[in-house]
Amino acid sequence: VQIVFVFDKMASGGDSIKLEKHLKLLKEEYTKLQKNYAELERKYSKAAASTGENDVSGEFSSFISRLVMTVATLYGRTTYSDITIKLKDKSMPAHKFVLNARSEEWREDVILDKAELDWSDMDADVGYALLRWIYTDIVDLQHDSLALDLLKTSHRFKLPGLMGLCERALVSSVSVRSCVRFYCVAEDVGASNLLEYCSGLISTHWDDLTPQDFEHMSGPLLYKMLKSKTKHPLHAAVRLLREDVVFLCLVENNGSLPEIVNSLSPQGQLPLGLALMGRSTAIAQTLLETGGADINAYTSEGNTLLIDAIKRGDSFTAQFLLEKGCNVDLTTRDTSDTALHLVCTYSMRSSDLETHRDMLAIGRQLLSLQADPNRQNNKGYTPLH
């Protein structure tokens, strides 16, 4: 077994912890392979010993070997063919006894009166690879897309041997960017080893995953995962910009919405703030209307969402909050600065032209909403200072 490690530039702290967890996953997988190899070696030794005990067993073994080789030579040939496989681009000759030997899905009473099996719904390369494996036990799983399709197909036709091959190939090639996609397929087909490995990888690299990594995962499955991976599934769903999962979370926690919707994440962030930083007005609207989010809530740093947005130069968030009627005169907990105080800190020298223009517009809007220009902070300064 050859394991190739490819490391990016790793920083200290969090990255080293992730690396250690990743190495642990690889060690566990290597241990499983060692156990499987030992079991295979034991079975082979037992079979070899029983074969050597008498000539009858040897003759029988020889017959089996010849039968297997004969079946392999029948791949793609019309010799003895009694059924046709319709693939996407053409039809291939096949043999009912070979199909029957591979799976109960092709047992005698199912295919006895059939002249053709229609596999045209699968990609041509998947159909050819499947048929080749059925006859020869040979399959090329170097490409993840083919391995994933064959994993799904082997589940469909109840082919545990092929399913195991695909599963092991995918475990060896899964990466941070592909682990969520592999997890979804593993969940669908019941590939427990692949599911477990991907789950561990997702846990290790949770903060590195993006909304794009989860875009093809169903809402219920993602919600189930979030509940198992984090103590704050609502915040995670918002961060991933999944409105469907946010709704599922709100429905399930209907009895305690104010507490959940206005709770802080370990990073001190509010769900509403996360939604607006992700530019998702739809999720923000859902949190306000369905979840009852407090538009004037404070972050862990002692800032209202409006003040936090202005500090970051985020005019999108500030504009949304002002339009929804947030309190414009609330202050920071440490310095008692209002939103107007902070808008006035932006100048042509200290900020880029676009941010300065945006904050100037927010300042005008604050004044139009009757923000107090004479409010003093802890130092006795008004915004004009």
C-alpha cells in the first residue's frame, strides 16, 4: 500500500491540528487495510491447504479456473449469447448465466424471458466498465467521476464486490474539496466505510469548507450533518447560505426561536449578521420574519449589527438594517460611540474612494432617520469631533 502525502504550506496552530487529525484518519484507514490483507491471506492459506489435500479438489479447482477464464473470453462476443445489453451508444451481446451468477437482480425468473436489458440511462463509459467487470473482474477506477458512478450503479444492481472496489478507490482519493460530494453519494448507497472516512475529513476541515462544497447536498441531509458536526447548526446553515436548511432549523426549534436566533456563535457572531455578511437578504428576511431575530442585538465585541457593519465598511449590511428600522442611536458598550460617530471616522485619507462614498451615503441616511448628531461618547466627543 503506497500512501502519497501532499502538503500545502502549513501554518502553526490550527493547521497543525488539522494535519494531525488528517494523519490519524489515514492511519486508521491503513490499519483497516492491514486487517483486510491479513484476513485475505488467512483465507488463501486455508484454500491452498485444502486444495493440496486431495486430487479431486485440484481437479475441481482447475475446472473453476477454466470456467472463469472462459467467461472472461465471452466479454463482448456473440458466442453463446442469449441476451443483449442496450447501452447509451450501442448494444452489447451478453449471457444470462453470467449475469445470474453476478447478482440476484438478474436471477433466472427475472431475465428468463428477456431478450434485452436497457442500461441506456447510464453514461456509456459506466456501462462499458460495468459489463467488463461483470465478465473479467477488471475495472479501472483511476477517475473519481467513474468510480462514483460505478458505486451508485453497483448499489442499484446489488453488486457488493464492485461496490467494495469503488469504495476503497474513493477513500484513497478523497480530498477536502471532494469529501462532501463523496459523503452524499456514500449516504445514498450505504457505503459505510466511505461515509465514515468522509465524515472525519469534514469534521477536521469544517472551517475550510465553503457554500459551494455543499450546494448539491439535500437540505435534510445537510441539516442532519450540521447537527452532528456543530453545536450551532443555525449559524452553520446561515454561513453556508442554505435558506432551506435555515428553515428546517427554525421549524424544529419553533419553541425556542428567540434564544437560538439571537445566540452568539463561538466566534461571537449572530445568525442575522452572518446572513448579511454573506449578502443573503432572503435568509436575513427569514430570520427576522420567521425567527424573530433582534435587529438591535449586540455581538460579543459589544457592537450592534449596524455599528459592526459600519466598522467593517459594509454598506450593504448597514443599508439593510436601516431599511428594516434598526435603532440608530444605540452605542458601543466600551466607548459609547454611535453609528454616526463611526461613520465620521472615514476620510479620504484613511479609506478608499468607494468605501468613503458608501459611508458618506450611510451618514446622510442616519441623519435623515433622526440620528442624534450631538450624542457624546465616553470622551465627551460628538460625531463632529
